[in-house]
Amino acid sequence: MRDIWEEQLNWLESGEPFVLARVIRTWRSAPRKSGAGMLIGKGMDKDPLPKVLGSVSGGCIEGAVIEEALDALECGESRRLSFGVEDDLALSVGLSCGGEVSVLLEKHWAFSADPNTKKVWDTLQNCIRKNIPAVLISPLPAENGSSAENQSLLLILPEAENTVYLQNDHEEAIALAEEAYKERENRIVEIGGEEFFIQVFPRRDQLLIIGAGHITIPLVRFAMDLDFLTVVIDPRTVFANPERFPVPPDQLISKWPDDVLPDFPLNEDTYAVLLTHDPKIDDPALHILLKEDLAYIGALGSSRTHTKRCARLKECGFDDSAIKQIKGPAGADIGAQTAAEIALSMITEVVAAKHGKL
């Protein structure tokens, strides 16, 4: 849903109710993954066509979803839809074979009369804004069409001492939510004899770049296109100059890394790349980063440069297992030569690490 998050806030400003459609389960080669979202609203008098944003199928079932969503909006009810995507139709949207998709239709939570649901929505917005992970648990209507009785949204914040907004069965819900969060996997579960859809809203991935040299400029651009939060740290003011970046990073910090990183949020959603070639800058950063549970650490330089780097780290007391966390030389082997190509090789490796392909 991140691809439609900001636009849904714009829709809410109009005050006109609309439906949120979410993929809740897929089989075989379904076009969109679980959690993908789509907004459907009524057209205006001058434009009777429905308002639509996002996608739940890449195009092959959208028409049916829109029709059902408008009817659900009129009736004020949630619905659970299932679709089969035939092989011929799948080919038309770029799939090798067909699949099945289940979609949940709900009037957007902001328009709910349930105070708990509104509280959950307000809290979820705050989490997304502050990049705090959250797990949303939504009651599912029965597949025969009947609504979920006496159920409202549940919200669990897995890194805030299990802050939770729900009515009952909280221990079971917390355990299921934490498992889904750990595996970063949306799923349908049963709680108290009722079915719920668990959707994980993890932190945005963070790319931490040490060094603001020429490679950093395209690297920031690529990372921003891939929805990474980008943080560039470089004490050299001539490089840490905002005017050098056509696409500016989220943060550009002109300080020494060892002055910034001790109090900086570093976690399993952080990917770090060191680009300065200067041991006075890179090494102090590595001394801090190697003690954290990061998703990836890569360092620019030749094999000879990396060997020297590893030797310095050993002299400072780091063992082989810690040093092996560093991917050096950083970057996928694509024969990169220009700054943009080197940046592309690095973001390629970061994405591979994100998906467990390293």
C-alpha cells in the first residue's frame, strides 16, 4: 500500500467516502502481491466515471473489483471477493500462467463509526509518518458474504512493548502479529474462531551512505526511486553540499560518522555503503556499524583496498565473522566503469540483499 499511501491522504481531505481494496491472498502467478491496495470512489457530477487509484491485479480483474466496490460503498458493507485468472488473460498482463486472487473491500477506515477503528487509523498514520513498524489485523467477512460481527481493526506495534489496540484475544493476536512481522509476510489467520487478515507495515528501508562523492549522486537517485530513505554522511563540506544533488537525499549530514552514528537509528532495515576510500572516515563508521544488526554493509574499493581494510579491523579487535559482514569490493559484477554504473551495481547488490539473494 505504500505506493498509494500519500494519495489516499489527499483523497481523505475531500471528505468523500471511498473503498479500500486490498489483496489478501494469492495462488500461483497472481499479478499483485498480498497487501497491494487500490482506492475506488464515486465519480463527480461532471465526471460520472468512478475515481480509481492503484491496482490489485495489474488490470485483469479491476473492472469487477470496481463494480463490487461501488456497490459495497453504497451498502456500507465489507466484502471478500475471489477471482481466478485464466492462463490466456494472465498472458495479457505479463504472466506466464494464471492464478487466483482474493480481495478485501472495506469503506476506508477513516470513515468508520467505530471509535476503536478510528484510533487504529490515526495510530497507523502516525507510525507510517515516523517510520515506526506496525501490524494491522483486519476482520474478514465470511466467504459466503456475511459481515464480520462485532469485530474492528486491531493494531500491534511490535517494537513498542506490544502496544496494541484490540478488544480481546490479545495474547494470540500479538503472537501471530509478531510472527508475521518477523517474516515480513502478510497472511490470513484465525483468532477466536474468526478469520483475520494480517498486514505488515515495516519500516521503510534505509540506505546509509558514508561519503558524498560523485558515485553518491546517482546512488541517491536510484535509492529514492526504489523507496529507500537515504542518509548521506560526510564531514567534507565541499562534498556534503546540497547543491551537488539534483535529487537530494532525505538527510545530508556534514559531520564525522563517529559523531553521528552512536545516536542514529540503525536496525535490520538499514543498508550501509561506505564510499570515501578514506580510512579516517570509513573505519570509524565500520567500528560502529559492525556492532549493529544491519541488513547489508558494503565498502567501495579494490580487493587490495579491502584486504588492507580487513587487516586494520583485525588490529582493532574485530574477528573474522564480524569482518565477513562487509561486502567488499561492494557492488554486483556488471562491469561497471562510470559513476552511474558503479552506483547501479551497488543498488543492485543492496536489493539482492533485501530479497535474500546474496
